[in-house]
Amino acid sequence: MSTITAVKSCATTSCAFNASGCTAFAVTIAGAEQPTCATFIALDARGGLPTANGHVGACQRLECVHNTDLLCTAEGVDISDSAICLSYEVR
């Protein structure tokens, strides 16, 4: 893999890393039931990068077709308003 997967969009406006897009340097996709953004944090503050330029740093969903060696190989991911990875696909 030669590139790191970008977070194309994030609708989770209650996340401290969302300022018109994902401002986390890297997010982790995890979750026991749903493939969720484990980096989500609801705070009364905003943090992260000065621009919405987040990427997927790790993926813990081994059954996803985009997971290779715990890294996301999707062209980009979209995160729903409930922090679910909408790009997730079961093998």
C-alpha cells in the first residue's frame, strides 16, 4: 500500500475532531458490533489539525474487504452521524 486512506467525510458533528470534516491526524476503525470510529470523542472543545485532513491510521475490523495488515485500503472512507464507517464491507 502506497497511500494512507483519507477520511472523505464525517457527519458526526458532536465529535471534538469534526470541524467541517475530520481534523484528527489519524482515526482508528474498530467496534464490537458496528464498524465505528474509535477516535470519536464528544467534548465541548475542538481539537486536532487546523484543517479537515484526517486519515485512517488503523482498522481493527479484520473481516472488512478493505483491511490489509490492519490498514485500510479503501480509496477513502465516509463516517456517519453515529460514527459508523460507511465504507466498511464484509469479505
